[in-house]
Amino acid sequence: MTKPRQQAVKRIIGRFIVADPAICHGQPTFLGTRILVADVLEQVASGIAWDTIVEEWRGNVSSDAISEAVRLARQAFRDHSDQYTAPEYVLERVQA
């Protein structure tokens, strides 16, 4: 007997961020847009001023939305940072 397929559901990640399987293959986007959160975080990481980012996205991404994305990215990094260590940057292995 085969298992019934689970329906992918829209996830509300924050006040401004959602992940909807019907939009951008379920990647996190800003609510009401197809603007990927990852793209905006890349702009932030590149040092682009938030006001400039807001202008570039024609006001479809607000400063508050960028702030939420940064806070959520910080939380994800804090919770999962052990998964991000590239082996070539490990200075010394810890013995368990």
C-alpha cells in the first residue's frame, strides 16, 4: 500500500516572509511578492544600504521586512552554525 502524498502547505515564517510551494518553488519570499529573501540578504551582505535596497525593489520590500529577514537569518545561523563549518577552515578537531 502506498502512502498518501502530503500536500505542501504555505508557511508563514514571519510578519513579512512566507514560503509558499506555489511561489518560487516554496523558497522564502516577501509576502505578496516573488522577491526571494535570499536575494535581499545577499544585497545586505554586499553592503548595499537598506534604503537603496528598498528603492531597487520599488518599495515592495520595506526596511521592516529587511530587518525581519536579517533577524531570522541570525536565528538560523545561531541554531545551525555547526552545520556551516567548512572542513578547510577547521583549525583543530575536537575529540569527543
